[in-house]
Amino acid sequence: MDLLQRFTHGEIDAFETLVRQFQGDIYAWIVRIVRDRGTAEDLTVETLWRVYRARHRFCPDGNFGAWARRIATNLAIDHLRRSRPEQSFPTEPAGAPQPDPLVQRETRERIQLAFRRLPAKLQVAATLALVEELPYDEIASALGTSVGAVKLRVFRAVRILRKRLSQAGITPE
Amino acid sequence: MKEHEDKYMTEHNDREMRDALKQSIPPVNTELRRDLWPDVLRELDARQVGVPWYDWVLVGLSAMMFLAFPRLVLVFAYHL
């Protein structure tokens, strides 16, 4: 019996092997969306727990990574819905490139705030497409939707952002 | 021609917004720094749904009662 079949039968050893194999990918995906290391770790653990709970629904011939990523995406979207948009994104302590000095701090904070106030689904699509510059088909697969729908979400996110920033007197250069 | 212009403007606007967002939203380190398996195992143990002991006692008593008085099954079936 192969690893995925053993997993669907509830064998904990098989699940442990899958966790060790995929935890890095799941974490990397979630942290790109929520932009916070601690939250991403918590959501990764929650994702893996839900993966184990839903093991009976997984087809052993399927793509485990893509399935887990979709569960992770849904959890990350739920987190964004619950989290308060007043908080700014935490900054990385080291290794992060310095932002363009022409973009002033206040402007950056306003852009961040406007971005965090986007509806969660639009925010996720815009983060992955515009900030992380991931391929649209990869984003569509994780969101369980079509490439066209992702493009539409990004378009709507940009339109809302542009409108809100324009109201605040900010024009992206 | 109009379609081409619209497409150019949309791409231009997207590029502007992408640049603004990339400058405003700090990059994140996507590398996982610790093994999360112990945390997952803890969650599995904590959320293990077990049948409480008193439910087993209730099932046992019911089984004994039905064995001792088989006609009670009909009474129960009638009231269900």
C-alpha cells in the first residue's frame, strides 16, 4: 500500500511522512498571504489537522500538495476576514530590501491600510498576483477557481485600491 | 485600436499599482524555521473525539435490559 493510501486509512506514520514532506510548502504559501510568521505557523498546524480530519475525502490518486494548499488558502482567507485591518504588516527584521526612499512612510502605511481593507478574497488574489507575482494558474488552482475569475478579482482589487488611494490624495507612481 | 489602448492602459495601471504595493508591503521570508510535527501531534491528541465512559455504561445497561426483557425492544421501537 502506498503512502497516500495508508494516509487515507488513518495511519499516523504515513501522515507524519506527509507532514514532514509538505509542511514547508504549506507554510510558505500561507505566509505569503497572511504576511506574519507566527500566524502562518498556527494556520499551518490548523491546516494539517484539517487535512488529517478530512483524510477520508482525499482520493489517493490525487495531488496531495494541491489539496492541502486549497485547505490552507481557505483558512488564510478566513483569518484575513477575522483580522483587524488597522494593524500594519509586520516588518522583517533582516534581509528585507529597503523600500524606495521616494515612497514616504505615511504613504506606504496608507497603501498598506487600504490593501488590508480590501475584501479577503480580493486581497488574497492581489497579494499573490501583484506582490508575489505568482502565475495566475497556480493562484486559480489554490483558490479553486478559474484563471479568468482570479484576473477579475485582481482587476477589482486594483480598481478599489486606486479609488481609495485617490480619495486619500495618493496616486501610485 | 480602442481595445488596444484600453489593454495598454490596464496593463500600465496594474504595473503602477504592483510597484506601489511591492514598495509598501514588506517581503516575507517563506522558509519554515522549525518542524511543526510536534504541534500537529499535540493538536491531534487534544482534539481526539472519544466516547465518554458514561456513554459506554449506558450502552451496556441498555444491552443488558434488552437481553433480560426482549419485549422492551418493541416498546422502544414504538416510541421512536
